[in-house]
Amino acid sequence: MQMLNMPASQDLGITLRTRSSQNQDYLRQSLPVQQQLQLPNWTGGDYKTLLPKEVNRIPVHAFGFGADHDASLMHSIAENSGGTFSFIESETVIQDAFAQCIGGLLSVVEIECVHPVLRIGSVKAGSYRFDSSTGTIGVGDLYAEEERNFLVNLDVPVVNGVVSDPMSLLKHLGTQNGVSGLRMLEGFEAMRMEPELRCVKALLSPESGIVDTHSFTLSLVGQAENSHATFSYNTVVLSGRVEEEKMHLFVAETGSFESRCEGVVAELELIPNLVVNSAGLGAQALAKRFHGLRHRFIPSSHYARGCYFTLSGAKSPPFDKLVYPIPEEGGLGVHVTVDLNGLVKFGPDVEWIECRDDTSSFLNKFDYGVNPQRAERFYPEIRKYYPDLKDGSLEPGCSGIRPKITGPGQKAADFIIQGEETHGVPGLVTLFGIESPGLTSSLAIAEHLANKFL
């Protein structure tokens, strides 16, 4: 109903009834009004006696026109049923009064979310059937033609050792990200491939492999220098600022900065066409030194140390393939890696650490030592899939620090890549939270930056 034109109170019921009968099809489709009760010129007193029994749990919206009605009773009926009461003083406010009621009735209260692949084990908001692959998610009342964006969080827990649901989710995500050849295996199939392995189910990725990080890095340096790139080692960027739509960088030797930290005079000023801040652990600290970059575009810094232990005393590696458990909070879990020299490494674990200040992260002043006592935490985790691991067979290996942008108890965040269209600073691209698999995806990240910003 867009407008009601009623010159007098005695015509109210007639107008409503006439307008309703003319629009029955529209009302049934678009206005889910259960019932209309017209009381023109009613002076019988108790309106409650006129309410049908079936409206017991249905909101009643009451309208009183003029002074000749019992406003207190009508207000009580509306309030008890969860409806509204409107006192209409004159013809000019009739439209607003009806809009208050009808606006809330033009609603869509439920949307069904169906995924053809995954089995949904838990839907916190809504309902589901255990033997069904569909779930119903309530998104609240919506006005007619209103749109609302919402997020659906799928939490697929491991229950009683049954890991098929989270693996289905991993397989789906991998396929969506372009990984080919992923295949679900029953436990006996996986253990036939790897006799030392114990599992219920497994996800096989035949195209996964390992990378010699040192050789890979040297190869990138060589190819870059062949393309006339110049590397400036032992050099630190002290600060930067925007002048005439270009970023100006002020640099000095790292040694002079380490000895004084503050008050170091720049030895060189650079004016590049594009600056890419990919400083990893020090990306946030470096970004704070760029004058003109608002801090609200710099995420918080969190650091997680991951330690590796090597397997000793084994005549040969227990596994031919890489073995990963279901990912845990903050990392990929204690998995098995065999390097190019045949050395078996287990790790990493996740140890949240504090950084003293921005200067420490800026200069990578982190403790990379591996505490031998942390091996006691590794044994039970590894024996979940490698029960024959012998006591005393783990030795301290190496460690790494992850530059995370979410902390303990928070959901993992994706890489953050910001350009001028985000932070408004010309000639500056910032990369935050480039942790694992940052090395694996480094070439893809570089290609993305080149295509977008060069």
C-alpha cells in the first residue's frame, strides 16, 4: 500500500476492505499480513474480545483514528503481541502510521545456503539435518528489495578421529586455488604407499614437492642481475616521504643504524618510480617510517616462531612423501619434510613470541635458537601419524619466524597487498603478513605486482 486517502473515520474500514480486495494477489505474494481486523466507529469497549484465537503469537498492529477510541486497550494489545500502536490524529499522518507497520512486514526471514560438495557438520545460525548436505541460515528480517551481505563460517571439527570432513574442505579449497590432481585416499591406501604411516584418511597431492630455498634465492638474484637489477646489501631505509607525487627514500649503511638507531643521517636519497615494501618481519616497522602513510592502513604485528627437529639414528627416511597432519591454529602442524640431502625434519611447531619494539623487528633482532626441551612436545604430535618414532631420536634443527597479522586465538588472515588505490600514497606498494607459503608463491606475487603496478 503506497497511500490511503480517507476523508473521515467512518470510511476507514470501507477503504481498507476495498483496497485489500483489489490487491489480493499482490498481498498474498508480497505482503504476508495474516489478517486484517477493521473496527470503524467501534465503541464496544474491550477490543481483546474481538481478536481471533489464531493471532495468539502473531504481532498485532493497532491503529486508532480520532479521539473516540480506547487507546490504552489498543496499546496493550499491540504491546503484548509484539506489534505497534499508532494514534492517527489527522488524515495527514495516515500514510506514516501504516508505513511503520507494513514496512516491517515486507520481509524475507530465511535464505537457504546449499553447497553441492561439502557435508556441513555444524551450522551455528540456522538448522540442518545430519544426513543432509544442505543447511538453512537465518539472516534476519529484510525490507522489500533490500540486499544484505553476510559471511558464512564453516567450522568442520575432527570428531573421534574421523577427518574426512576437514579433508574435503581442504580438497575443495585446493581445487578452487588451481591445484590439480588432488585425490582422497582411504587409510589403507595411504598406508600401502607409506607403511610407517598411520591414518584414517588422507589427501594425496601428487604435484607437491620441496624447494631448495638457498639455490632458489641465488637463482633469482642471478636472473635479476642479468636484467640489470642492482642489489644494495647492508643498506637500511631510514624513512620515506611523498614529494611531488613521488616517494623519496632516505638510506644509510646498516652498521651505522645498528649502533645508534636514532639520529642517523641519511647518506643517500633515492627517488624511484615505485617502492615495494616487502620487508617481511619489518614491513610494519618500515611502513611507519613512511611519512604520509596513515597508520590505519598498517596492520598490527604478531610473531610466531616455528622450530624444526631432525631425525637421527635412522638408516633411511621413514617416508618417501611429505606428510602433513590437519592444519592447526597458527601453522600447518608438525609435518614431515625430507630435504634434497635426505635429511628428515619434523616441524614446525607454533610458539608466539613478543618483539621488544619496532626497531628490533626492523633489524630482525629475533632469537632463532631451538630449545632442545621443546622436543618433548614434538614426540606426541608426531606419533599421532608415526607411532614407531623412538625416544631420543629428535635433535634440534632450525627455526623461523612468521610475520603474522593476526594473533593467538584469531583466524588466520590472507596476505595484504596495498597500492595507491587503498592507502592513497602514490608510488608505494605495501606487503604485510607474507608468511608461509610466501616463498612458494613469491613468483606469483611478483607477477601480480608487475601486472598491476608496472
